[in-house]
Amino acid sequence: MLTKKLSTLHSFLLLASRRAGHLARQQYDVIVVGGGHAGAEAAAAAARMGAETLLVTQKIHTIGVLSCNPSLGGIGKGHLVKEIDALDGLCGRAGDWAGIYFSILNRKKGPAVWGPRAQLDRQRYREFIQAELLGTPRLTVLEGSVEELQVTEPNPEEPGHHRVTGIRLANGSHQISARSVVLTTGTFLSGSLFMGQTTSPGGRIGDAPSSAGLSYTLQERLGLRVGRLRTGTPPRIVKDSVDFSLVEPHLPDKHPTPFSFLNTHVRCKPEEQLLCYLTCTTPGVERVVRESLHLNCHIQQDTKGPRYCPSIESRVLRFPGRAHQVWLEPEGVNSDLLYPQGLSMTMPPDMQLLLIREIPGMQRAEIHTPGYGVQYDFVCPTQLSPALQVKSTQGLFLAGQINGTTGYEEAAAQGLWAGVNAARWALSMPPLALSRTESYIGVLIDDLISRGVTEPYRMFTSRAEFRASLRPDNADLRLTLKGFEEVGCVSSLRYQEAVRVRDSLQEALAALQTLTLSAPNWTKKLPNIRISEVKTTSLTGVDLLQYRDVSFEMLASAFPECLSRFTEFSQRLKIEAVYRFHCELQKKEIERIQKEENMALPQDIDYFSLPVSLSQEVREILDRFRPSTLGAATRLQGITPAAIVNLLQYVYHTG
Ligand code: FAD
């Protein structure tokens, strides 16, 4: 079915682009600005919620483009992909369709921190996202550039508060109304590109920046605090020019693991997966970096660069004398190019060529497209609510790189949640928040809105306090049921599957729990297992499954009558058993935080006159960040436990 969709994609694109200026309606529930990773998920989620949605993006054929690395997932990021999929988002299924090298990172550690990851075929990924969006009911896609947001003047009863009413397109006065707008402009807001000593306006190579009018609306009309961030991308290398005898091949997993809970296998056959290669920098690389410094204005402005995707220039300057890893990654099944991960750079193109030729295997390498840097505006995310709505502007939602994050997965996760809430706002439903106790998406949003960013934010498993519970394997149980029953963004097909899985797991765990035997009797049943620690006490099947050498399949072959029908869930049951104890321990802490999350702090509190004992410094922090709940207040830097106790009393007395 998908193949048919993709084959008609071209005609769809023509049809859709012709729609510009001939829109069937001039009024939508939700308008999403930008068709990157945040915008695609936002538009699809809003339409799934039942809102008439318009996606406006500069170029329809760049919807779903991977601006930088051709990969999805990884440590922490893989969790986000699984959660987006559990909420019926697009990127997990797109990854399964476009993946050409699948691997689970961090395998040596526990399954809670495994990182599902895939190298992607760029073209297939983009085509999948475009086909999905163009085939989504209630979603119209329009090619155009948004010049300005339409907003009301501040309400005299609520000084400083605006309401968004729509957008105005560039090149003319075409205006389209909406009850809510989601801005996902990525690296395009006042974007400038850097290469050598040249700077030019742009959001990405080949693409113009977002118009100055949009920045003006955000800063001057809405009074939002805006900052500037930077990132960069490596040159793309001609595959045939690399000497593969001098680099180390790395194999993918033998059995690719799908991202999506709806898929049992991925499109690419295991044996058709491509290879990645590892090489590393030499002292010659460091020499070229130093020799070209005076020609490199991006690095001159800030030698540190972004911490989580640093350029080769900043890596070499910060850690001189070291050999830095360079991964050569395939860009697609029919692509002649390789992506050299670790070699993001902004020096002039002739110096880029000199640099890569100092690397083993790349002495004769050719560059197809040089690397470059980008600087762009982001909106300080502490000005957003947990629904990703701008606190001072009703109906305006922000998601993705515009909120100071980096990465497709972080963008897609915010996009989905902003799309859900923009639709809820438009359909007069109350906003919803995801807690950091139930999802990595909740952690991401809570970190952004309560702590803000000083450098591009990316997800890591260490950011999630409850990572034993927030595992990639159980994202469907955590979010699909809620997504259908409470949120409204999940299809009934996906919901029914999640219910089947939940019921089967519960049944299987109950069956394992009833299998209670003494240690010697277990040893008789499973002679290969040594149960040395507990000789006298009896053990249940769940206890036994926690042993490193015991698999569910072993138990099922010993007790086929009660367990064999659950072998489909062998790995999930093993993981459930292993984490049972940790999750039980975390339960109380989770309940405490959930209680605090439910204690809302009114957004119009005057913290300076609040009649409770708070230091001036604490009052200033609370006034600046305006946490929406007591939980969010506890995570603000500089807020003391004593201040929280006093705030708690205030909430009790007023609420
Ligand atoms: P984007 O994917 O940037 O999408 C924005 C979309 O909005 C585009 O489709 C654009 O056309 C559209 N748009 C913008 N303004 C308007 C307007 N006014 N009207 C209509 N449409 C508009 N990520 C990493 O994780 N690691 C890296 O090393 C890395 N390096 C990068 C290097 C470069 C040079 C670039 C450009 C990006 C890099 N990224 C990197 C970032 C990665 O591309 C983003 O994190 C991700 O794409 C963000 O998704 P997004 O949806 O927020 O924005």
C-alpha cells in the first residue's frame, strides 16, 4: 500500500504545490509553520486529533529532509523515537522504512538504556514522511513562506497577553486565519550560513532563511526573549574516492530491531544492510585546522562550538594531540556519497579538502559538498508552558530547534506534543502535559521550560531520573493507552494492539508468578541453571527470570502448557522481570513527583508580594521562570527546599 502511495507522490506534490494561492479555505483550526521534523509531527498529530490543519512550508519537496546526519535514534534519542511511535507519530515507521543499517547501541548495559539506532536512506525517509503527510485526512499542505504572525493587541484585562489569529504569507498580503499556530522554523529563523570567511543568509544550504518579519513579531510585538545558537555539518565525501582497505568496517545487527511497535520487521532485508566504517584523525588534521584558523570566521567567533555536535576545529583545539574518531556512514542505497560523522567544519572548501586527505583511507578523497556552519535565532523556552504554548500568547505553540534543541528526535518529540496541544486549544479542550515520570518527552519538555538552554539541548538517558521505568521496550504501555484514552492522538488500531500486548504481558507475568518451586526442584526442571544464592526459599518464575542465564524460552520449554503461548513476548518478559525490583523502588518517588506535578501554580502570581517567607533571590527566580507546577519549581536552580515548603503551604491555603 505504501509503495503505491510513494509512486503517486510526484503527482501529489504537483497537486499540493498548485494549491498555493488556491486554498479551499481561509480559516483553519491549526496552522503549522515549517515542514522539518517538528513540523511534520505537529501537523500529523493535530490532524489525528481531529483539527482542520494547514502545514505551510517553504518547499514541499524538502519536507522531512535530514539536514545533517542520515541517521535516527541512538542513546536517549532512540527512547524518543519509540515514544513518538507509541503516540502514533511518524518517525518510527519512517525509520523502519528508510533504515539501511540497524544497531542497538549500549548493548553491554541494561536494556533500560539501550539505544535503538539506524542509518537512513535520505531519499526514502523524506519520501515516506511526504507520502504520510499528503495522505493524512484533514491536513492540507501549502508551499509558501510565512512572513508574519497575526496577533491581537494585548488584552487590557490581562496586560501583556496576546492571542494569535493566523499568519501572513510573504510576497503579497495573503492572510490565513487559525485558532492556533505552531512555529517550527528550525535553523531558519534569521539564519546565516558560514564557510571560511564567507557569511550568507540561509537556513540550510540551498534554502533561504525565515523572513525578518517573523523574528520581528516574536521579539518586538510579543516581547519574547530570543537568543542565538550555532551548529555545523561536515562535507559529503564521494564514496568511490575512499580507500576502504585502510578503514575498519563495522557490521549492523544481524536481526534489525524495528522502531515501531506496529512493525515486526523493517523494510531492508538483514543481508542487504550496508556497512559503516571507522577511521580517525592524525596530527596532519590538527595542523590544517591551526593553519586555517585565520580564514575561519565561524570558529573565530566561538572556538568552543556546540558541546554535543562539536566541529572538528573545536575538538582539535580543545583536545590537542588526540586521535578523534571519524565514522564514514552510508547516505542511501543508491547514493554515491558518504557522511563523515565527526568532521563537521567551517573552514574554506580548499582547506577542507586538505584536511580530509590527512585521514587514513581518505588520502585521495573528493568532496561532493563542503561542510558549513549555521547560526540562528531560538526563543528562550522558559517562556513556554508544559503544553509548549507561549505563556504570554494564547494559541501560539513552538517546537523543535526554535526552542534551543538539536536533533531530529528532539524536534519530532516536541512537534508531536505541540501539535496535540495546538489542536486541543483550537477545539476548546484543556491543555495536557506529559510528566517526566512517564516519558522522555516529559523530561525533554520539563528541562526546556524549567531550566532553559545556554547551548543546544540534546537528550541523554542520564537526564531521566526514572530510566528503569522509562524503557524503550515499554513505551507503548506507558503512552499508547494514554494517547488513545486521554489525549486522542492514537488510532484505534494501534490502541487495540497495545491492549493485546498489555493483557498478554499481565497474563504471562501472573502465570510466571504462580510457578513457585523450591530451588532444588527448579534445578531438576532446568538442569543447566545454577541456583546457588537461595537454596532453601522457594522461587517464582518471575524471580528465576531475573537470573542472567535464564531466558523465558527456557521456562516455556519446561512448562509449555502454561507459558508457550507467550513466547512472542520473551524479550519483553525478561526485561520486565529484571527491572521489577528497581521499578517497585522508584514507585514511591514517582508518586511524590506526580503529586507535586498536579499542584498548579497560578501563572499570574505576584511573587514579590506573596505573603510567605521567601528570599528576594528566590522571588526573582520564580518571577522570571514562572513554573507552572510545584514540581517544576523544585527543579529550578536556586530554589531551596525551604522555599518549596513555603510555596506548598501557599498552594494548600489558596487551592
Ligand atoms: P528543520 O528541520 O530545520 O525544519 C524547519 C522547516 O521550517 C524547514 O522545512 C523550513 O523550510 C521551514 N521554514 C522555516 N521558516 C519558515 C517560514 N517562515 N515559512 C515556512 N516555512 C518555514 N542536528 C544534530 O542533531 N546534530 C548535528 O550535528 C546537526 N548539525 C546541523 C547542521 C546544520 C548545518 C543544520 C542546518 C542542521 C543541523 N542539525 C543537527 C539540526 C537538525 O537538522 C535539526 O535538529 C532538525 O532538523 C530540527 O528540526 P526542526 O523541525 O526543528 O527544523
